[in-house]
Amino acid sequence: MTSLSRLAELHVRQFVSQQKRQDELSQQDHLAEQRRAAKRSQEANRWRQAAINSAGPLCLLDAVGQAEESWVELFEQAPRCELPESKVSSRWTSSTLKPQWA
């Protein structure tokens, strides 16, 4: 019969072995996801280039429009940053800048 310490040691070794296997599987999954993302990016770039090439005489405008759309999407997803109120007082107040109607 095995002693309690030997049994505990076997459980610890089994747990460590399972953790290593889980880490290996996780790393393989991560690498596979990176490869899939790179492949999707390459396919999108090839499609974009083919679309630009087949656009005819207006291909430059099409390319600029696609680039602009990419920038707009990037800025739409960018985090917002609120600036703090300025503590410096000036002679221009918000009431003097508003148009006054007669």
C-alpha cells in the first residue's frame, strides 16, 4: 500500500503534467489563430489590390477612398479622451463669445 506522501506526490505530478499539456495546447491554439489572422489579412490585401487594379481609370480615387475608410474606422474605434477644464482665467469668457441677437 502506498503511503500518503507518495500518493500526494503522484497527484502533484499528475497535476503538473496536465498543466504542461494544457499550456502546450493553449500555445498551439494561439499560434494557429495568429496564422489564420495573417492569412485573412493577406487575402484581404490581395482582394483590395485586385479591386484597385480592376477599377479602371478611377483606380486612384478608389484607392484613396478605401484608405480614407480605413482611417475613419480606426478613429471611430479609438478611445475617447476628455480634457480637464482649464483653471487659467482669461478676459474672454464664454458669454462674450456667444453671438448676441438684437
